[in-house]
Amino acid sequence: MIRYLIRRVLWAIVLFLVVTMVTYVIFFLVPNDLAAKVAGQGSSQDQRARAIHYLGLDRPVYVQYSRFLWRMIKPIPVEVAGVPVFVRPQADLGRSFVEARPVNEIIKAAAPVTASLVFGGVVVWMLIALPVGILSALRPRSLLDIGISAHPVWIGLIFAYVFGYKFGWFPIQGYCDFINPATDCGGPVQWAYHMFLPWITYAILFAALYVRMIRANVLEALNEDYVRTARAKGAPEWRVLRSHVLRNALLPVVTMLGMDIGVGLGGAIFTETIYGLPGLGRTVIRAIGINDLPIVMGVVVFATFAIIVLNLIIDLLYAWIDPRIRLS
């Protein structure tokens, strides 16, 4: 297991370096007058020259990238009672050209919103898909054996109009902080109340896909020899379903879940736009509109890191569920 973990961590590091390099090349080396943006409108040639030196654009490409990478991975000691305990990476993503704020600060404000949407949506679609998928496999050709497919923008607009505007059951705009209950819009209750429609909108398409996948996997596992053997030995049906059918049928689901969370991070932009959620999706769209490249690059790097970490966790979970994976 340790060798498997080391191998996956090393691969994750290589992937992160490749993605950051490509991102840097795309957003900083394409033709763009970054110096004029930093120096401001109507700036002189001398001011632009100082801005070019400040940005490091007068250095070779490999020096620029190495400086960008070093700002992210530079070790910073963490002290407890004045005593260094461990080190952490600096994770400095630069400063916004337009807002003149650290990109880390902007991402720190937007990331919890997107995380609330994505992981809340995952919980919702799995709560729907697991029971419906299992029951539709145990009772094939019943009313449970159905699925739907629609774009989240269309679903969101319909839900916002019907349940938000027409009936007024749920808010259709805004976000409430989960942690701070002292404000008018804060605390777990208000947070869940404002996120309910976005969760359903975000989860409904994935739920339909997962129902079909879980149903197919459970049907396949029910016909395996080890299931018939367990039943022949007199094992109760619930134990056969839990220990033999679901443990094997959910292996592909775990793999797909890791990939779909990454896909969902990109798809969250549609739901955030419809419901006015100030998440990473809306942040990067606004940054593209005003050509604020450090924010765009910071969001891309942060999202890449999050996806790599999530996939690493899924890989380890997969190896825990199926020990044969550790040897492959």
C-alpha cells in the first residue's frame, strides 16, 4: 500500500507541474500588453519599462516560470508558541491586475461557495442514485427503471422560475455563509436553504446517469457465481446484497465519481451563474471579461490542484475497497 501511495503521489506531482507549466504559457506568454495593464492607462514608456521589470517579463521564459513555481512551493515555517513545528508551501498565486488584491484572497472567498455546490450536489445525487439504482436492479422493468437528461442551465431556469419565483419556496439568488450564524444570512440552516435549488439543479443530471450505472452494475453482480454460492449457503438476502453485490458493483461507481467531481467543477459555472453564487466559476468568467490574467490562472491552478488531490483520494479509496488494485 505504501508503494502504491508513493507511486500515485509522484504521478500527481508530475501532473501538477505539467498543468502549471501549460497554464503559465497560455496565460502569460500569449501576446498581451500586461505591462500597460499594470502601469495603467496613459502610462509613459518609462513606467511601462518599470512594469515589465516588475513582472519579470524581461527575463527568459524558464526564469519566469521558475519564479512563478517557486512562489507556490516555497517552504514557509509554521510556528507554535514561537517554535517552528513544520513547513508548508507558500502557495502565492500573485496579485490581481485590476483589483490589486492577492489572488489567494480572491480564491479563498470563492472556493467555499463552489465546494458547497459541488460536494453538496454529490451528496444529493448519490442519495438519489443509490436507492433508485439498487431498487431498479432488484425490480427490473418497473417504474423505477427510468432516467432523464437535460442541460443544467435549462433545469436551473425551470426550477428558479417554478420553485423560486412562482411559488416562492426557495431563494433564487445569493449565498449564505455556513459558519457565521450571527448575520441575517448565515449559519447551516440558511446556508442549506439557499443552496437547496442549486444542489438539485446540479445533481439531477448526474443522478440520472448514476442510477443507470448502478442499476447495470448491480444486475451484473447479481448474476455472478459468488452471489449464487452465498445464497446456496443460506446467507440472508440483505447480507448478500451488502457484502457481495454492492461491494463489487460500486467499484466502477467510485472511479466515475472521482472523474465526475472534476468534470463537475467545470460544470458548476452554469449553476453558479443562474443562482448568482459568487463561486470560482463566476470569478473566472468576470476575470476573463476584464482580462485579469492572474485571477484566471490562479483559479485554473487551484482547480487543477483540487482535482488532482480528489483523484488521489479516490485512487486510495479504490485500493482500499479492492486490494487487488495495490498490486497492479
